[in-house]
Amino acid sequence: MAITGFVAFGYIIGHMLGNLQIFIGPDQINAYAKALHMYPALLWVVRSALIVAFGLHIWLGAQLKLENLAARPVAYERKNTVKATLASRTMIWTGLTIFAFVVYHILHFTATTVNPAFEHLTDAQGRHDTYSMVILGFQSVPVAVMYLISVGLVCYHLSHGIASMFQSIGWNNRDTERWFRIISVGISTIVFLGFSAVPVAVLAGYLQPLTGGN
Ligand code: HEM
């Protein structure tokens, strides 16, 4: 779980930095999106590796949950959690919700099934206008709010996942535990701010599309 989680985490950090280029301007993010699609074979190698990593992560997580349930077939009469955080106890549910979000997100911005007009947006250089697509996507308040809740869940999931990774690789002990918790919450907060900056800037009217999208 730690290895596949780390791969997913690496992708999330890279994706967040990629998205933030929207603040540099349309030319920057559209050139970046074009570069990502420049070598389709390479793109599919990376996508396949990510699908395997995300798939294994979900499968192993579900197995862990089932093992935990099997270890205590009869529920506690009175549950009085002493140490486990709420984030750690809800990993399976935040994880499955994130999976549903990623499916919607790919249909929204990659396959453009949710809004087929997004596929035909182009900028003055004839490139796909990713800049306007993202802004038009977040001009829908319910969609932007759904994204904000979802990236909140991603970060809540990460806040336990990162700490848990240090535990899995054996770095955690009585002295380091507190610090790893602080680092996990700190990184998760930065990831939340990085992802939510885009929908918030659109809702605030700071980012405007190049075209109306029709
Ligand atoms: C507000 C936050 C986000 C924005 C603005 C955003 C933006 C985008 C855009 C524009 C694409 C299409 C890229 C392209 O085909 O050129 C994309 C793809 C994708 N995003 Fe996001 N994203 C956000 C959050 C997330 C999060 C939190 C995750 C993961 C948990 C994620 C995972 C993905 C994946 C897996 C793809 C498909 C990549 C591919 O086509 O190979 N995104 N995103």
C-alpha cells in the first residue's frame, strides 16, 4: 500500500504543479497540455503504470478492510477509540469517494464526455484550449463545489496516508511519530490549497476563459 500510495502521491504533486501553471496564463498551460500529449505511446505507458498503481492501491485497501472485519466478526458492544484518528478509520470510504471523483474528473476534462463542446475548444495557435476548458468547467458553481469537497477528501486521505507510509517503511517510533504527523498534515494542507486555488480563482472571477465555449 505504501509503494502504490507513494506513486499516486507523486502523480498528485506533479498534477497540482501542472494545474497551477494556469496562473501564468493560457499560453503556458495550453503549451504544457500539448507537451503532455506529444508522444501518445509514452503517455499510455505512464497512464498504464498509474492505472496499475491506483488499481493495486484500491484492491489492497479493500482487502485490508475485509481482513480487519474478519478479525472481529462480532462488533464491539461499545466502541471507545483511544488512538486511531478519524482519517485513519475512514480511509476506505474517503478512498472509494476519491475513486468516484477521478472517474467523473476523467469524463469531465480528459474524455470530455460530460461536456463534448470542451473537446473542440482551441486557442489562437490551434492548440486545445485547456485554459478555457478548466475555467468554463468551474464556472458551474455545483461542479466547482464538488471539486473542492473532493480535493478536501483527497487531502484528508493523504493526511493519514503519508503518516502511515512512514510507519510501513519502519521510520516511525515514539520520538518521530509526532513529527511525521505534523509533516503529513502540513503536506496535505499544501496540496489542498494548491488544488483548490483554481476553482476558487474561477468562482472569484479572477480567471476568465478566452472564449464562451460554444
Ligand atoms: C481543481 C483540481 C484539478 C484540476 C483543475 C485538474 C485538471 C485536470 C485536467 C485539465 C486534466 C486533463 C489533462 C489533459 O488531458 O490535458 C486532468 C486529468 C486528470 N486528473 Fe486532474 N485536476 C484536478 C484535480 C485532480 C485530482 C485531485 C486528481 C487525483 C486524485 C486528479 C487526477 C487526474 C487524472 C488521473 C487525470 C487523467 C490524466 C490523463 O489523461 O492521463 N485531478 N486534470
